[in-house]
Amino acid sequence: MTATSPAQMPKPGPRPGPRPGTAAKPSTSQAVSQAAQHPEKFGRVGADGTVYRFTPNGELIIGQWQAGTPEEGLAHYAQRFADLATEVELLETRLQSHPEDAEAINASAHTLRESLPEAAVIGDVAALDSRLSTVIDNSAAAGEKAAQDKQRRRAEAIARKEALAAEAEELASNSTEWKEAGDRIRDILEEWKLIRGIDRKTDDGLWKRYSRARDSFNRRRGSHFADLDRARAAARKKKEELVERAEALKDSTDWNETARAFRDLMGEWKAAGRAPREIDDKLWAAFRGAQDYFFNNRNAVNVERDKEFAANAAAKDALLDEYGPQIDPESSLPRAKAKLLELQEKWEEIGFVPRNQVREYEDKIAALERRVSDAEEAQWRRSDPEAQARVAQFQAKADGFHAQAEEAAAAGKDAKAELLRQQAAQWQEWADAAQGAVDNA
């Protein structure tokens, strides 16, 4: 036999209220435990199989049990109470973990609470009613708080996406760090996908900002690399031309002009910019090879030439040793001039000395040339008629003032005589200096 619903059963007259101890309102878990362990405190199964639940208003017929003993009937309806209590607990848990569902939870709690008076269960229904009342009361506050939290999260999400869009716009407008900026724009997209809680209209507007910035950056980056590719192609063409010109010059033996030409080519190479890396390296190797070929040839020739020039330097040292003592203007200026002329002629016949010794040997022969020229100049100064006339003029002036001083002294004009003596002394000093210059020339 099976249990039947209350609507199918006759309703007996009222009985006394709940048994002692059922007035208290324990927690849901306590109520379930009490109903399971002591279902007789909350209801009974009559001899005819009628099932009663105790209420404050008396016994309420909730079903008919014909499938077993009264104890088994009580256990069955106590289990149904436990299932009902589990539904209440689920509503409580959902309200705590998902307050954003407060409205739906409130509706479910109302529906469940409205079913309690006629519920075919045996247990502390009043405790469940109290708990559902609490759920209903708390759901309003929880819903309001959830709405506030949702609004706050929405504002934070909007602010974050606005910041990301602004960052993408800044990168799109100003950044030339193409690798880093491109990576960052992709990272922004990954973060963007994780941000939720924004209404579609606002989110679409923010997405358009980011999308436009990303597209703008990609276009600007593409344009940059296209320009770079064109510049590299032009650099490649220019450097290929420079390699051809270098190859044409490398066998030249016009050392000075060709060296200058290679320096000019190097200037053009630096100004040409970079070709694609692998090609640029190959072109540089070819260009540098032509340069090295020319300069190695020039250096080899210079080494041989320096050997020849070293012998010339030794020959010029021998000339200096031979002629140096003979070029003595103090003993005979004419002989010194003649020997210097002989030295100069033989000096030129010998030829060049090593490049790093050119100045040294120029200074050595210049010293001998100065020795003779200085002696010639001194001799000329000593025989200069103008210098001799200048000495005679100064001496005549000194003698004249001296004679006038003697005359003034004889006439008793001592003051005038002293002034004339001072003038005579000044002119004598000038005459002595002029004579000294002639004597020391």
C-alpha cells in the first residue's frame, strides 16, 4: 500500500496542539535531526493508516500510510521533511554565495513557504517557516547589496577598459617601438576579454576605441616597414653599385688618387643606409675585399720603397758627416757657401728618405743652411753703409753737445752746462749702442 495526499483523506476533529517540547524553533539541521530521530514528536500514524502532523492549531491530516508499520510511515514522512529542509538550506547557501540571484531566491522562498502549511511531511515545519522568513527578509538586503556590487564592478570594468583603450590609442599615435608596442596591444586584448559586467552599448563603444587604435597602429607599423623595405632596396642597389666601383679601382697603382677615391666611396657607403641584413653583410664583405686588395698592394709597394729610402737616409747621413765640419762660416764664409752648395746638389741626387723620417732630414740640412745664412746676414750688417753712417751721426751729436757744455761752463752758465752734458750723454749712449750692433753682427 502507498501513502495518499491530504486531499484524499477525511479530516478528523481537532486534537490538542503540539506535544510538549515542539514549540521551540531549532535550526534546520537540528529540526532534521529531531524529525529523523524522534518523528513521533511531530506527528503520528493512526490505526487506519491516516497520517497526522502536529500543528499549533491541532492535528493536520497530511496523508494515508498503508505500505508498512506506523513507525515506517513516520520515518517516510520524516525523510520527506528532511528533503524539504535540504531545499531550505540550498536557498540559504545560494543567498550567501550568489546574492545577485536574490530576487529569484526570494520568489522560491515565498513559494516554498506558502506550501508549508499543507506539506505532507513530519518534522518541525515551524523551524523551516522561520528560516524561510529569514531568507525572504535577507534577500532584499542581499539583492540591494548585490546590485550595488554589480554597479561598482561595472564602473570598475568600464574604467579599466577606458584605461586600456587610452593606452592603445597612445601606442597607436606615438610609439615607434614596434615590437614592444605590438606585444602590448595584444596583451591588452587578452586582458580585455577577461573583463565582464558592462552593458552592451557601453562595451561596444569602448571596443570600437580599442579596435580603431589597434588598426591605426597596424597601419602605421605596416607603413613604417614598407618604407624601411623600400629604403633597404635602395640601399642594396646603391651598395651594389659601390662594390662595382670598388672592384674597378682595386688594381690601380695611382696610390694617392685611388686612396682618396676609396675614402669617398666609404663616405657614400655610410650614407647609403642598410640593405637587408644577409645581403648587406655579403656586400660589405665584397666592398671591404676590394679595399683591402688595393691597400695591401700599396703597402707592399711602400715596404719595398721604404727599403730603398732607408738606404737613401744612410747616404744622406754620410753626406752630413762629410760636409758638416767643412761648412764653417767663422773660418771662411765663401768656402762654407761652396761646400753647402755641393752638399745640396748631392742631397737632391740621393732622393727620398722614408716617410716617417722626412721631417728629421729636412731639419738636419736646414740647420746647416741657417748656419751659412746667419753668417751672411751678420757680415752684411757689419759692412752696411747706413749702419756706419748712423753711428757717425749719433757720435757727432754727442760730441756737439759736449762742446757746447764746455763753452757754457767757461761762461759761468753751470745750469745750462749740466743740461747740455745730459744731452751729450744720451746721444753718446745711442752712438755706443749703434756701434755695438755693427761690431756684433
